[in-house]
Amino acid sequence: MKTPKFQLMVRAAALAIALAGTLSAGTVSAMPAEAETGTGTPTPVPAGSSPSTSPSPVPATTAAPAASSPAETSAGSSAADSAPAPATAPISGTGLAEAVQRDLGMTLSEFNAAGALARRAADAAPSLRALPGYVGISLHAGTIVVEGEGPELRARVAELNRVDQVNGVDQLNQAGPADFVLAAPASAAVVPSAAELLASSTQQLFEAYVRDVGAAGLQAVTYTNGHFVIRTGGTTTAQTGPASSAGLLTGTDTTPATAPGTKPKMSAADFVARYANVALEQGSRIATEEDYFGGEGYIIDGRTVCSAGFGAFGPAGEPLILTAGHCAADGAAKQAEIENPAGAPAAGGAGSGTAAGTLGSFGFSQFGGPGNTKVASDGTNVGTDIAVLQGIRSGLDLQPAVTRWDNPADPGPTSVKIVGTVAPFQGQPVCRSGRSLGWSCGTVDSVGTWVIAGPDSLPPDYDNDLRALNGFDSTTVKSRPGDSGGPWISGNFAVGTHTGAESDGGVQTRAIATTLEDATGRIPGGVQLQLFLNKPTLAAAANGTLTAGEPITGHVDAAPASVVAPNSKVRITVQSSNPGQKPGQPLEVPVDASGNWQFPAPEWAGSFTFSAETVNGFSRSGAVSLSVKVSGLAAPVITAPADARTDGHADGPGLTAVETIEGTGEPGRTVRLSGDFTGTGLVAPDGRWSINVADQPVFGKVSVTAVLTAPGQTDSPSATSSFTVIPPVPAVSGIRDGKHLRQDSLPASISGTAVDGAEVSVSMDGAAIGSAQASSAGTGARASLQPRVPQDLAGGARWSVPFPAGLAAGAHRLTVTQAIDGVASLPAAVAFTIDAAPASAGTPDETPAVPQQPAVQQPAPRQPGTPAHSTVPAQVPVAQVPVAPSTVPPSTVPPSDASVTVGGTPPGNANQLAGTGAGGLLYAAGLGAGALLLGAAVVIFARRRAVR
């Protein structure tokens, strides 16, 4: 697998920006981290003038127009966008997340967000580049920084930051507010006294350099930190075979190549001296990197094949590979070449794979006793089986990991990371990797001294050259010839390297390995095992701000390994140059067993930027740049409200309303609230503050954050308090307590009101019958009441569930609760009765006839203040007294109470109680009456109905 050294995020950002312009293919390959390139052939301008408006001082010999990229279509889009994707297996999410975390110190979501930001920058670049005053574009701290000045550029940046408009959507505007930031051009890092020109784009500068100096020795033309950089040193080559320096410049040779008889071109230094905003850098020759894992094969002097064990470091930190001593043929072996994994038997190949480039050369080796000696007569020269491959090819990236051979083309995502060594012991689970059989696991059967036949052993007994070594064996781990030297591991720890196997009748009975801890102790000068280390990350400091002197804390993740390599440290190097801050020697702080580390923040306030790298001996994670804000203000303290409720149930103590947020802080400072409550207040002379939030009713799991602010100072670290506010009891508007419902006239639903967004649960007789989310039309599901609405109301959002079918006649109990963030209210309880439907008289199509009754004078109702025993004379003539009709219509039966609303006006006329059902009695009496004698009873019933 080949992995470019450039960081993945930077490469993605630079490529996205590069693809937005009309660049030649060569310029795209030379794009810098987060740099922006120009188009066409912009000419340099005199120093001190605007690059976009000043005429060119360059003589008539101008740069030729840049050739259009073959990938570009006439529409300006890349043909590659429509080309079919190569038929390669996609990287798994797990593998990508691991690579991003390892190489960038980022999560996969952060990496994706950075890619999206780069895409937005690339979309905006063409429209920005055409404007006067534009200098460059870059990504910094989650924003897109546009360097330049001028009203047109300022207007375009503001346009990019505006939200979508009603009459149209600017496709460049998907970044949202403040993703684009306009910054004045940075001052030139290098200002030669005789500088005449200002470079305006990498494309222009590249073309001018090739024309005036030549391409030999040029590595890159880039833009960074407000200036351009020309980097020379050597030609970039892919090293897939033995390195050859013929025709290449050394890292210190910056003299341009010229053909005999031609006019020499100017030097790189002379070229750069012409520009006020260009710096010259020198570097070593760049080579593409190839990952190499433990367990992969190598070819020895073109004849035999073994497997690599573990990456290591020599006494001076030089990279090494540990493998089996017997692979060195008692010191006769010289060179080792990488075997193409695709051709190895473990990958399904036959024989051996082709050579895929130089690996290194053999250094120290020992098979048996010191000096590769056989077993002494007194048995005192027990040795080991270890060899060191040194002089590892430049550009080969040894991985502190072991391949499992489940994906030979890309072993990284599933490889086992190595974080240390461990001694073998009986019963220990182990796994072995090698280029012949691949991956095999089992358990250690025994540990001790093993005697192995040496290379000079002769048949039939092969006992004339016996070598003794300290090792262990397993009857469950399998191997094949060619696996020698491969790694044996237990978890994420190295245990040994493969030595050989025992067979009986051609069937392997056990595999044998050399103990690594014993073997490495015999290498002259000692070696360090290469260890897997994640980059350090910052702990989530409150609002990213710390008080001066407060510990800056961080973490080193173990994943995908089981633990962080023991004795690891984080190396801190100061990067920023704030007042009072001076670069000094790196500070190393220990990483504890849980992966945590810390060191004190500086005593001055402001932004503090530093690099951090996890180190363990010569093993490195790679540095990452981190930054925190240091404030001279101490964090405030939130003292109220205090939440005594932690169980999440309504029967425990808890808050039902929040009137104020209170706390303490530095007198005279301003407190600012954010989160579920907002507001500001001043800290009183006694150090106390209080902010009224009664007009912000919020329920559920609530959080509020407070910071201290002061003019001209960095905000203090934040203080956050979380508590639980119990929602109010929901309202039931379909059925009221104590009502009677007819079984043949039940409502279709049960409904009411609750807090918008609350989850309403409805139960009947203790059994759940349904749930619904309260919602207000046109509003979101926010667990809060509208401002200025009393918190003791149930809420104004509607909810409804179907009335349960099949409910029997009799008494029933309805309970309703509402919950927000899992915090439930007290229940609303409604008791009601279902009455059986009355039996009907006659057939459904007939209405019984009722005899006409004589007019009866109604006694007048008793007037207020009249004694109960007195009677007010009737004022209504007999002729005016209502007479029962001959036919009683069905409407005389009172309707169901299902439509009654809690708190509403009962049915009936004014100054009269609700119907009691006497009308039904009148109807029954009328059916049974046939004589004037029953008229008195009718009068009695009618009077009862009028006065009850």
C-alpha cells in the first residue's frame, strides 16, 4: 500500500481548491496544503503595488499561456467527474476512521466536515479570484479565510455568508453565516532589499521559475501564511526499485541544470530575490512512501524467502526490522527485497511473489549460541534466533502493526497494532503471521530451551549442527516454510518471531518461536520495538477557555489497540508567540494508564497554541497543533437552582419552575447565560449575581452555561449546571371527571393539550392505550411554553389518541401524563362511568303514540327570599301552560356527555342546572299513561325537573 506523506485533510482541501481553477495537471500535483492557485498567466507586479491593478514590469518576454487541463471540458467542469470510478474496493468506514484518527488526530465526522468546508472554498474560488484585491484563500480553524482587500471582494464575501433568499438560492451559500472571513493580506515573510515584484499566484510563479531557472531540482511552488514558497532539493520520484542517484540533484544542490553550449539560467536564489513575497526553501529528495507490515515477505539475495517480524529502532533511532536469525544463513545473506504480497501463498499466490523494491540489508544475526555456534558440550551456550535488517530503504514506512492477511492489498485497517512486548507463558493465547500460511492462532503449550537443526546439519539424523535457543511452542498454531521470522503476538503485544516447526510423517505437530524479550537483549547496542501511538487530543475544556495556571488536560486514545503503550509521554512544544511567551525546550509530560496527560497553562491571557506529539522512546505519533484560550477571569459559579431530583420520575423531588439563575463571581463583571436559558447580569459587590428567567419556561433535562465577561478581555472559562424541571400536568378536554357516557354513544377520541413537543402517554384502568406527541401547528417540537405564559398551565399544543374499543359498561379511570427528555409529569386522572344503552320500545321504525294530555297549570317557581312553605300564586293562565305533544320525538332523550369540556358550561338553559334524566322519566310515564289520573304524576315529574 502506498500512502503519501501529506496529511489527508490537507490533501483533500488543496485538491478541492485546485480543481475549482483552470490549472494544468502539473500544477495540481504541486498544490500545497490549503493553498490557492491562479489561472491563466497573471504577471508579477512591482512590490508595494496591488497585484490586480498595477501593470507588469516584466519585459516583453512574458509567460506563455497555461495549457488547459485535458480533464477540463468546454463547460469548465472536469471530465473526471463523469468518468467511471476505478474498479477498486472502497475503504471501509472503520479503516478510514482509523486512518484519519492516526494521521490527522481527527474524528471521521471532523474529517468529513473539513472536506465539506474545502468543497465550499473550491466552489467560491472562481468568483473570488476574478475580483480586484484578491490574494489567496485558505482554511483555518473551521473557517474559509479569503486574503485580500477592496469593496468588491468585501461584498462578495458578505454575499457568500448570507442565508438562502426567498427568490433564489446561491449554491455557494450553503456554508452558512461566517464560514467565509475576509482577512488583510499577511505581510511578506521575506522582503529582500532589492525586491521589485510581487507574485500573484502559484501558477504564474511556477511558469516564471521554469522559464527563468528550469525545472531541475524543483520540488514545489506553494502559498502559505501570506507568502509564496519555492522549495528545491531534488526531483520527486516513486521509488519502486533500488534507489539511483544518477541525474538527480542532492538535497543541497540548487544549481539549475544546463545543457552544454546553452546560456546558463539564473539561480533559484537570484530568482527569489526579485520578489518581495517569495521565500526559498531547501529540502531532501521526496519519495512516495510504501507501508510495510510485520508478517509480509521478503526475498533474500534473490534465492530464499522469509517473513518480516517487527519494526524496531537502533541505538541512534535508525529504523530496523527484526526477523529470524537463521534467515541470514549464518551471516552469508546480504540483501533483502520486498516480496509483492499479491504473489505470496498467503494471498493465494503460488511459489513466491515478484520483488517489489529494496527492503534493506542484513546486519547483526544470531542463530544458536554467540557467533552462530552450535550446542556446546557443556550446554552453556544457549542462544537465540534473531536477525536485524538495517539500511531500510528511504521512503519505506515501517508500520508498528502485523498484517492478518485478510486484505493483502490494504492490510492497514485490520492490522494488529503493537504497543509493547510480553513474555510467553503456558496457556497464553497467541497468533502468528507469515507470508506462506498467513494468519494462525492457538495457545502456548510450553516455554523453555529448544534445539533446532542448523544449516550444516546432514542426514540422516541432522544432528551434527544443533543450535539451542530460548523459545516456546504451540501445537495449535500452524505454519509453513517461508513463515520464518514472522511475528508471534498476544493481543497487542509482541511475544516472539517464528523459528520452525516439528513434523511427524509430513504432518506438522507443533510450531516453535523464539522469545522476543530474550532475543532483543542479545543485539549489540540494544534495540527499541516500534510502537503504535495515537496522536494526543485536548480534553473538552469548558468553552475552550482556561484560567491562567489551570491544567491543560488531554487524552491519548488506545483504540484500535487495547491500551496505550506503557511509559508513553506527550511532548509539548510552544508554537505561538504571544507577549510574554517564549519558545523553549520541549516539555514532556507522562501519559497515565488511562491515557490522560496534563500540564499547566501559561500565566498570561490570550490564545495559546502548541504542538503535541505522543512519544515512547524513538516511536512517534506525529505532531498535532492544539490551541486553547487563556483568560485572566475565573469561571463563575452557579449556585441555584439546585436539582435534588435525579431519578427522572415525578414522585421524587424536583423543580416545577425556574424563576432565576443565581451564582457567584468576581464583583463588577458581567455574567452571560447561554443554553436553555439566556440573559445577562452584573455581579454585585458582594460577589453574588441573579438573572431572572421566569419568562423562559423550559421543561425536561435543562442545562445552562455561564461565563464572566469584561471589556477587552477573553471570556472566562464557562460553568455549566444541569437540572430537571418537571412538566405540568397535561389537560384532558374530551371527558370530565364524574361523567356518565352512553355505551352506544362513546366519543371517537380522547384529546387535550400539553407542552409542545412533549410525549403524551394515555392509560385506561392502568393499561396503556396509546401515546402521541403534542404539537402546535406551524411550530417545532420545543419542550417549552411560549414566553409570558404561566408555567402552571398544561401547555397549548394539542394531542389526541383513539378512544379504546370494547370498553365494558361500568366505572373507568383515565390517566394522562406528559414527558420531556424522559422526565414525566404528575398524571391527570379522570373517573367516568359508561352506562348501558336503554332497551328500545317498539320496532325501530315505529314511535309509540302518547295520549294527548289536558293542560295543567304549572306552579310558579319559588322566588328568592320566599319561605319554603309558602307558595307564590301562579301568574300564567291555564291556556298558556305547556301541553305534552301527542308524539314524543327521540330528541327528548338527553345526548351523551362525551362533548363536555373540563371547566366549561354545563348543558341546559341559563339559571338552570344540567338535565338529570327526568325527561326520560316523562317519556316512560307517557307511554304507560292512558287516563287523566296519571296527569298528576306527570306534573310532579315536570316540577321536579324545573327545580332540581
